[in-house]
Amino acid sequence: MKKLLLGILLFLLGIGATFAFLNAVPQRSPESERDQTRATVTRRDISSTVLATGIIKPMVGAEVRVGSRISGVVQRLHVGIGDHVSQGQLLAELDTVEVQAKLAQAEAALNMVRAELDFAELELQRKQGLSEKEMIAHDELEAAEKAYRLAQFKIKEAEANVVYVKTQLAYTKIHAPISGVVSSVTTQEGETVAASFTTPTFVTIIDLERLELWAYVDETDIGRVTEGQGAVFTVDTYPETEFTGEVQSIYPNAVIQNTVVNYITIIRIGDRQGRILRPEMTTNVTIFIETRQNVLAVPRKAIRRDRGKYLVWVQNEGQIEEREVRVGWRDETYTEILEGLAEGETVMIGEP
């Protein structure tokens, strides 16, 4: 008898626990279920798009490798990686002792040639006076004239040499050709640089305000992309921010990677919304080919294809009927309806 009573008690406790659990769990109403399986035919804008991946790149001239045009020892380095620099700002200085010595030598040679020119001019004047009095031979006058002309040529050569050495002296101070951020420094104070056939790079400067987007568009889509089309893109570091852009140009040559043919499409970056974009950031790009405005549309999931026909389930006066439709453009979520449905009708999503 006790076992029977215990069993009845456990049974009642189980029913009570089940009832409490069902009341604690939120239940979706039949109306909510229906809302998730049906949709209303409405008018909206549908855009045809091309999806691509891309990379942020500096524009032509926005990344400059700054180096030395002469050989020498790096005496001072005024910037480091990450520093913001302005155009014309002093970046580095080379030791000037050797160049200063060459300048002094060139100036001394110029002074000596000037003295030779003065002497040759006086000698020519003296010989001209003697020639007028027929006191010297004509050959001596010609020799004096040649000596004067030669001294004039030496003056020009010496002056050009001084200008050249002064230019070399100016090259010992290296200035920023553009404004931007120092992205790399490839030398250090005390290091000897040799400028022979190539200019040794000291620093690399990037203008972060002059960046562009290289979108790699598949060969199947490139025929629909033209200059002036709008685009949006995101970068991994700012996933919640959608940047805008515009197609600027398309490279004529293809880029082939793993047998996949892509074409580089240059996109001009628009408003950065206060964010800092950097070279080599990867992007997900959407290019808007064209937009159809105020067209009838239903969710893509409401349409199924059977034997070349596009079909939808339509709820009509409490009954569900299958209906063939003619479709137009589609985006990631909606499909345009050209024929077969009217605005305000209700379609089922999935099998009814």
C-alpha cells in the first residue's frame, strides 16, 4: 500500500514539474509562426551588384622612397617610423667635411683662374698697343688673344665646378618630398651610404590621405563594371563601418591566381568617417551596377524553380495556391517580380 501511495505522489510531482516548465518557457503563437513563413508583396529598390575582394593601396606618387644622391656618413637622422612629416621637412643629414673640403678646393681654383684671366687681359692690352706701333710680330698678338680666350673658358669651367660642389653640399641635407607618415627607416646614424648606380633609401613616406582601393573582379562580372559606378566596402579592423567609393578605372591586363582570372578595378575612396585606412588592408567590396527603383519584390526564399519555371505559393482568401511568376533583378535578399503577383498579396516562404 505504501509503495502505491509513493508512486501516485511521484506521478503527481512529475505532472506539476512539467506544467511549471511549460509555463516558464516562452511559447510562440501560431500567428508568430505564420509571420515567419509568409511575406507581403511590396515595392522597394533593388540593386544589381558585383561582389569582390580587394586591397587598400597608395596612389601613384603617394608612397615615396627617400634616399641620398651622394655617398657619405649619416650624421643625423631626424625622424623615426610613424612620425608625421611635412613637405620640405629635414629628414637626415650626411657628414659634410669631405664636401666642404671639395668646395674650398673648387673656390680656390676659381680664384686662381680669375687671376689668370686678369693677367691675360692685361697682357692682351699690352700686346695690342705694341702691335699698333708695329713693335711686335703679328703672331705674338694672336698668342695673347688665344691666352685670353682660354682664360675665359677656364673661368666658366671653374664656376661650373663650384656650382656642382655646392649642389653636392645641398644633397647632404635630405628633405621630405611629400607630406605623410614615415613607414620605414632603412639606415641609422653613423652608417656609410654609397650612392653609385642606385640611390640608397633612407626612409619611406606614405601619404595616408592619398589611398585607393584595388578590387579584384572576376572575369565573369568585369563586363558589367564601368567607370563612375558606386561601391561600398568594409575592412576587417572596422567591421561595423561601411565606406563608400566610386569606380575610377579598370586595368586592361588580367591577374591570374590559381587559374582564377581577375581584373583590378580601381575604386576612389570617399568619406572615411573619421577612420584611418592603411595600405594592404583587405576589403570586401560591393559594386552597384544599377538600381531599379520602386519595383514589386518578394524575398528570394519565397521563389522556387521547377523545370525552368519560377513558382511561388500564394495565400488567397484562406487558401494556398501555386502560381508561376516572371522575375527580374535580384539582390542578396529580394527578387523583382515582373508578372504573376500584385502588390499586397501574401506569399509563403518555403513549403506551405
